[in-house]
Amino acid sequence: MTPVPPRYPALFLLTSHWVGLLGVALVTTAGCSWLFVLPLHMRGSASNPYIGLLIFFGIPVVFFAGLALMPLGMFFARRRVAAGLAALSDRRTLMRRLAVFLAVMTTVNVVIGSQITYRAVEHMDTNQFCGQSCHVMKPEFTAHQTGPHQKVACVDCHITPGATGWMRAKIAGTRQLKDVVFNSYPRPIPSAMESNRLSPSVETCEQCHARERNSGSKLLILTEFNADAANTPTKTVLMMHVGGANSGGIHGAHLGPGVEIRYAAADAKRQVIPWVEYRNSRTGEAKTWLAGGTSAAAIAPMAHFEMQCVDCHNRPAHSLELPEEAVDHALTAGGISAALPFAKKTAVEILKASYPNEDAALKGIPAAFSSFYRQNYPGAGADEIARGAQAVSGIYQDNVFPDLKVTWGTYVNNLGHTSAPGCFRCHDDGHTAVSAKAGVKTTLTQDCSVCHNVLAVQETSPQILKGLGVQ
């Protein structure tokens, strides 16, 4: 007859080997962490989508790992007793041993775990976590650091308030984590508008920027440098009719009270807009425009959208520059000295050159800039050349990310119509009103004065600025 193996108290086996005690420790840690993190979500204090992963994936992994280690520790303890390496203890001693262990672990978790959990949740809501913990967000994080919203947290704009926004954030976070872990994310990362995962601006932008506000007219001064030896600076001066509410202007015409504009886009980036519909519930006005060569039948299968802030302000916090624009800014700020002959022309040409990867670019750009002046202008200041070389290299580093296939113009900026079609996607003088009378061509206006008055165009010393006392 096969001998029956002796049975030992489960409590004794659980507390007699370090593997079992480790399992108990992990289960206790997971339980305490879950209790600390969950109330933050219930109070709405944590909005980062990755925190949901911590609750639904990270903590359960620790919990079930602990559960798996507990029977394994009991198995090892049974073997030790059978081999005569451990002696049985009475039940009171076992209970006291387990109680002391649990008390110590709970205290450690409350004192240390609560602080670590709180700091972890707090860190996951920071821009640094969103941008630096995930390499794929490097272009967006880099642009955000120099943009007008650099003090605004990513989660404030990318996650809408409420339970629905919270759930969408968790789903998005899970998908993003999967793509990063399996290296399956697209390159370049499509913008939120392109991927149709854009949070409505009425729930994000308009929490701070009220569309009812009249912004009036604003003076805009654009400084550019010619590609000549003197890097001659010129200024374009515009009086922008921003407006808003009932005052008309750019904002009033598109987002004023009662105004509703819908459009159809022929491409994911929404750069080709062949159909526009305008309705004003206050005046009863309704108009529809079609681009030339487009039929109503061709519009039907296209994606239709209601116009909102981000259709024009599509890069409000992550604007990447083109070479000419970036070099103009560097010359204005003094990063590149305008005293260096042909600095604008040289810098732009070097930036537009092809480089196999980022390392090659960061070595080749400063070397090419320095070499140009050593060969052609040996009398140029060494400090100015070194500073300029560093500035040009920095421009590349801030705007081009070869490993993510982000280069000049990858992410277009629809604000205005200088670096991309922008306004001219609709206001191209080619969208004709569907209801126009026979023989009468009514088009979406392209009259410059509707949006701005041009006070000076690329003038070296605009008279208007002298009159205003603006240097």
C-alpha cells in the first residue's frame, strides 16, 4: 500500500518559507496600492490615461503574482519539513507569526506605498511623463516646450471631462501601450485630427477660451530676413480682425452666435475641402458651396465635420516650424548673428540638406555651417560662427525626427495661409454657391480685407510702425 503523505497545517506551510511570505507581501502591497489609487479616480483627481493601466493592469499583475507565489512557498515548506529541515509549530505561534508579518507589511505599505503611489499618480499627470516616458511623443513634447501652452498640462487638452472622456482615455492608453510594447505604432504618428481621435474643442479649448468673447483687432508684425549678404530684415504689418461674438471678424464669422459651419474633407488631414455648408439659426441664412469640378454625389461618401476651433488652430501647442520660419526667428532672437554674411541663405540650405539619421545631422550641420565661413569669410567672428552653428543644429533637433519619419512640413499648420493652404482650403475663390442664380457666380470670398488690413508688406522700415512708436 502506498503510504499517504503527512498533512501539515496550511498556516504553518504559508509562513515557513520566504517564497510564501513574499506572495503574502505582494498581495498586501497590491491591495493597499489599489485602495490608494482608486479614490483618486473616483474624485476625478487623476486624468492621465496611463493611470487606468496602473489600476486595471499593473496592480492586478502584482496581486496575482502574489497569489501564485503563496502555494509555491507552501510546496517548498512541505519539502523542508519532509526533509527534516523545519519543525512544526503550534497554532498560536503560527497565528502570531502571520499577524506580526501582516502588521509590519501593512505599516510599510501605508507609510511608503501611499507616498509612492500618490507620487506615481501625480507624475503620470505631468507633461514630462506624457512626453518623455514615451519616445513616440518626442516631437509633440519638444514643440510643446516652446509653444504658448507650455504651462498647460497635456491631460487638460487631450482628455475631455466626465466619465465618457475618462473611459475614452483608458481605451486610448491601453491601445497606445500595446503599440509601444509591440513597436507597432505608425511613423509618423498621425495627428489627433487625422486619426479622428480629437477631443472636441468645446470641451477642451473652450474651457479657457470663450467663443463669446470679442477679441477686437490685433496688430501682427512678421519679421523676415532676405537671403542676401546683409540678411536684410523686412517687416510685414497686418491688422488682424479677430473679432468674435456679434462683432464679426474671423471668429465671429465662423463661430459667432447661431453660426454653424459643416464641411466635407476628401483626405484624412482635412487639407482638401470640396464642400462647405453655412447656417445661421438667428438670421435663417443658409448657403452651400462646392469646389470646382465637384458634384454632390462625390461629396456624399466623404467624412463630414462640424467646424470648431481646431480646424484652423490645429497646432496650438505643438507647432513645428519650416526652415525659413525657424531661421527668421533665430536671427530675430540673436541665436544666429545677422552680421554673418548670408547667414539666412546658408542656414536654410544646410537645414534642407538630406541626412541619414539624427546623429549624422547633429554632426554635419554645425560642421557645414562652420566650414562655410572658414572657407568664404575667414574674418568672421569665431564666437558668432560657433553660436550660429549651435543654433542651426538646435533648429533641426527641434523640428526633424528621422526615426519617427517626422520632417519639414510633416505636420501642417492651418493657421493663416503662409506655410500651408490653411484659410485657402475653403477661401480659394473656387468654391461656388450651389444656390447661385444662373449666370451669377457667387464664391466663398477671398477678399484679404475681410480678415486683415495689410499695412506693410516686407518693408525694411515700415512708416506705420514709426507712427506707432514700434521699433
